[in-house]
Amino acid sequence: MAVDSGTVLLYDKPAGVTSHDVVAQVRRERGEKTGHAGTLDPFATGLLLILLGRATRLQRFLVALPKTYLATARLGWRSSTGDSDGELTETGRVPEVLELPTGTVRQRVPMTSAVRVGGERLYKKAHRGEVVETPARDVQVHRAELLSGDGEYAHFEIECSAGTYVRTLVETLDDAYCSDLRRTAVGPFRVEDAGEELSVERVGELVPAVGEALR
């Protein structure tokens, strides 16, 4: 695949905006073809890979990279969407075991996701109050480390495959939802380096699949 120009911008997304909002803003500022490699929910913050120019052709390789997150579980509560944007209900039941599943985990796609079912994105159906059977997928959770817990909140660091729904992982605690989510890494790229803009050639050095495609 010939890719002779384009860059990947490491962007630290704030809460309250969609990944699409960020792409639209960068497109207006830069005036060139723009995309991203992996959606972050509006409530989530952290690393978003913005693809500029011909780097948009690399999307399928970068989307497939593993992800690392810092996730906060609010204990003794449930959310209709699994995150802080849903309808919240206090149960008062704090999980006794603060352990998330690892290895191969089968997840059902949330109704609030952007996955298409019947030709329409699930979140559009959810907004109309429709409930349909959503697809189930196997994902890989390489590590889910409990960093701290105080009876009200539990903090985890999670390394997982692309396509993993962290809020769904948190819901396996039963009486808990994901109140905060921050993506700290996508493959070799780190949120601490946000603001850097990498050439396609440099990305090819860091991501073997991209390097192979560029040859």
C-alpha cells in the first residue's frame, strides 16, 4: 500500500465531547481529510488517535491495537447505561469481591453502542426506547488490576483487546457502574505524549502491521 504523506496526531480527549466532535474540530482547523482510530464515549477522556491526510488509510491497523484504561467503579449503585450518563439507582449493596474477569471474556454489545443492528446504530434504537437482542463478542482482557478501593469507589487499570467494553466489565461486579474512564494507551502510543504528531513512516516503525503495509 503506497502512503506517501499524512500524520497521526495524539490527542487527549476531554469529557463531554464525542470522538466525532474532535474529528470535526480538527478537520475545520486543518482543512484536510481527518478520521480517528477508536471511539471514546462522551464521558470518557484520554488518548484518541487522530488520522490526518493519507494516514486515514491506516485506520484498520490502528483500530486493532490493544488499549489500556484507568477505570473507576462507583460501588453500591447501578446505571441504565453502565456509565455516568445513564439513569442512576442506589442499591446500597457494595460488592464483596472487587475482581474483574480476565482472559477470554464474552460480552454483549451495549444498547448505547454505535454498532449497527438491522442497518441502524444501536444507540439510535435506544434513544427511541427500543430494546433488541445485541450481538455477543469474545474479547481479551489481558490484565485487570485493582489499584485501590475504599467502599465507595474502586480504581482499576485494564489492558484489553480492541472492542472491549470497559463499562460492561465493571458491571460484572453487579452493584457498580463505570463512573470515570480514561484511555492511557493505544498500542505503543501513550496519552502522556498527547500533542505529538507522528509521520506515517514513524508510525510504521512503531506498529509492525503498518510497517508491513507500507512496504
